[in-house]
Amino acid sequence: MSLDLTATAVFVLLFLLVTWLGFVAARWRKADLNVLHEWGLGGRRFGTVVTWFLLGGDLYTAYTFIAVPALVYGKGAMGFFAIPYTILIYPILYLVFPRLWAIAHAKGHVTAADFVRDRFGSRILALAVAVTGIVATMPYIALQLVGMEVVIGALGFPAGGLLGHLPLIIAFIVLAAFTYTSGLRAPALIAVVKDTLIFVTIFAAVVIIPARLGGYGAIFASVPQEKLILPSPTGQSLGSYSAYATLALGSALALFLYPHSMTGILSASSGDVIRRNAAMLSAYSFILGLIALLGYMTIAAGVDKDPAFAAGFTQYGANFAVPALFLSSFSSWFVGVAFAAIAIGALVPAAIMSIACANLFTRNLYKEFMRPDCSEADEARMAKIVSLVVKIGAVVFILAIPQEYAIQLQLLGGIWIIQLLPPVLLGLYTRSFHPMALLSGWIAGTAIGTYMAATQGFTSSVYPLEMFGVTLPGYAALYSVVINFVVAIILTPLCDLIGRSGPAPAAR
Amino acid sequence: MTQRQPGAGRLRYWPRLLFAIPFAAILWVPSYNRMEPALGGIPFFYWYQLAWILLGAAIVLIAYLLETRITGATARSRAGLETDGAPGDVL
């Protein structure tokens, strides 16, 4: 592939616009950015519309836009589980998170670990929450780079080598610089551009491409029949049905426990902003549903068999499906717009994720264990530096380590992050759980969830659970968090007993 | 049952029971894992789930409107913080 000059010019132009916005954002709703909640939560002042753009840009990442259609392209109906997943997240957002926001706002919490620390009075439990958040987010940031790498490669830049990685490195230096200066204001402002570009691209795609392929009927007719619906379960197994349902439910329960989701939610200006967004954010889910169908359009258009794209598919695998479809369907300038949408779509979540990790590190490791007496300005300075370190780490990660590891770690990240559900969810409604019981639950859930993924060679998070002679293949995250809850419930009265009979009352 | 002030008590959260509907519909996979009836060439499996994105949003919106407009609960009490500045323990 040679470099597509028109597409690259449009791409670079849009990228420059976003860079400018990222730096200008420091002066937007001006405040003292040397205070952590101003830098790291945008001062908790984002209204309904800004929050809609910010959370939309945050949760529907570039990796999602590349990986979901790639999954549908490769695995058919099972890959569509992302749709029921995004349907279930909004009732959960509505039920749980306005209350968390209200408590965090009243008590000045910046992270989920702050909240858990305050509710259960345990530094160790808070440390477990913070470390889980950071560890689960790091590979997620690295995967945003994968999305960016695919579109940069599809523009015709040479793959591999220092020259091949140069555009990616430049993009990340830019990202690091404006995150450092502007904090959460930068991705909030850039998200407006990103989301607009995504909406334009996808509306064009779902109108233009089916028209060229002879309509949706023709697209679905060209997909092998066995891919279109889930295989019916056979024998003593619930087969794909339980897998599909548990993947959707487990992913939905895990999503808002991720530090970047938490940061997006806590930056809202009120609980009602979150409630309104629980209804309005579904617009992005609908777009994601249409994007998922691009996987089938790739099959119908036959671009995977086109020799012009053979090199791309060899290099990037199924992740090349959407870029190849766009290259074959759009004129050059619009390819530039579409690819810029995906690349900028990587910047927004990567910025928020690195801010979220920086908040966690600063609040719950640095201030808690290293410098309890640090000033507000020290705290904000530390967070800015950590946000840089996190991004350098992500770039090194993706350049030095095979991509499969990033994908496997992200899969494990989902299993690890859901283990925060008991302390966060229970903490919203009661303090009667013992922190050591919650910590034991976290250890048990993390260990068993990791073991379940290990039995599948870390390539799938669907574990074939045997119960009463029936096999229930299901999402390991959901199974392991049930164990986590059970351990916390059983051990709480035991820990209370030990605490009462011990020499000193347990610090609660 | 005694007459309550508007917005008082746990009862005002009843609109949230509506959320059981999308959960039941979505998690009951065999109910929609089929090709027919297709809509404009799109198999049932796909258009049904796409339609549920819109239905789910409508249900959340209805719950929000019922809670804010009809029961007239304040933003503070909707967050479960009606008693004092500190977060109340529900359980």
C-alpha cells in the first residue's frame, strides 16, 4: 500500500485541530488547575451535554469501534453481545451512580478507592481497589493504541520499525502534553469533535455501503447462515445462550467500576446529570450496533478477499476489517475523516484513563502511604507527572510486547475490575460489612477468576461451569464475583467475632 | 398504609422496578435467537436487539420523568441523602 495523500492530509488537519483544542481547554471554565479535583475531575462542573459527549467519548473507545465489528466479522452472532451489554449498562448507571456521585461530592472523593477507604475505614482494602483499577486500566490504554495503529497503517504508512511507529509516538506525545496542561478539560472538549466525526462517519457508512452492496437483505444473505444466529445448545449444556447472557451482564456490571468510567461520572455537576445521561447515552449504543454490522458488510463487500488489502489483513488480522471496508467504499477525503474519527476516538479514552490512573496513584498510594502531609499543589503536580508515566508505559507496552498479551491482559482486566463490585456496591448502602471480609472476597474472586481464564489458556473468558450435571458456559468475571460476594457475606460475622474478642477493637 | 408526603419513603422508587423489563428481555437469549421474522432483510436477532437499545432508553427516560415530575422528589432525596449531609445507610 502506498500513502494515501488526500486521506492523510485530512487526517493530519483534523488531528491538528484537536491538538489545538486540547491546549485551549486549559482556559475553558477557568480554574486553578493546581488542585487535583480541578485537573482530574474538571472541577465537577460538567453539565448534561458535556457529560454526554465526555462519557460517550470515554466508554465507546477506538478499540471498541475496531474490535466489535472485527469480532462480528470473525465470530458472527456471538460478537454481537456488545449490544445487550450496552443496553444493560444504563439502568445500572441510573440505579447506582447518582448515589455514588452524591457521596463523593459531599466527602470530596476523587476515586473509587477514596470512597471505599471512607466507607469501610480500611487503607488496605482501599489499596486493593486502587491497584486493581490501575492494573486493569493499563492494558486498556495500550489497546487504544492498537486502534490508532491500525488506521495509521491503513493510511499507507509503512508498518513496523521506528519509522512505522513514529506517527503513533508523535500522537502520544501530543496527547501527553495536553493532558498534562489541561487535565480532564482536554478530553471533554475533544470528545465533542470525536463524537461528531463518529456520528457523521457511521451515518455515511450505514447509508452508502448498503446502497452499494444491494441493501441489508443482500448483506445478511451473503453471510454464512451458521454465523447469523447463536448455535442452539445441545445435550446437558446451555452452550452459547448462557455465554451470551453472562458476557452481557458481567461486562455491564464491570464497566462503571473502571477508573475511567468513574472519573467521567464523578466529573458531572449533579446526580440528575447522570440520570439524564442514562437515557441519552443510548444514542451511542445504537451507533455501536450499526458499527457491529460493519463486520457483516466487510464479508458482503468481499474486501477480505481483495488482494489490495491482503497485506493489511496479514498485518492486523480481523482488526483490519473496518479500515479495509472504509478504504474500498469511501473517497479519499472521507477516508481521512473516518480514520481521524477512530484515531481521535483513541485519544479521548486514553487521556481519561491516564488521568484516572494518576488520580488513583496520587490519592490512594502516594498521599496515603508515602506523603500523607503533601499539599494540594503537590498532589496535583504528582498526578500530572503520573499521567505522563502511565502513557509512556502504554507506548512501551504496545511497542515492546506482542499484541496478544495486551488483549489477554485486557480480558483479565475485566475479570479483575468486577471484583470491586462488592466493596463499591455494598458500600453505597451499608457499612456493616467487615473490610477484611471484603478483602478476602476480593482475593478469592481475583484468584478464581484468573484461574478460570487460565484454564482457557487466557484466550477466552468463557468458563464451562459444571453444576448439577449441567454445563453452564459463562463469563468468568460473573462467576468469580459471585464467589467474592459469598466470601464477603460469610466472613463478615466471623471477622466481627474475632474483632470483638481480640485485644483491641478493629479499626473500622 | 398511611398517607405519605410526596417523595417520602422508599415507595417513591417504584419507577425503578421498570428496569426489570430490559434485563428480563435481554438475558432471555432463546426468546430472540432466531432469523424470522426478518425486517427489511435484517434477521430478527439483530433488529430486535437494536430495537431494545431504543426501548431501554425510553424506559430509563420514563423512570426519570416519573421520579422527577410525578413524585416530585428533590434531587437530594433522589440520591438517598434526605436525612442529613452524611450519606445515609440504607441497610
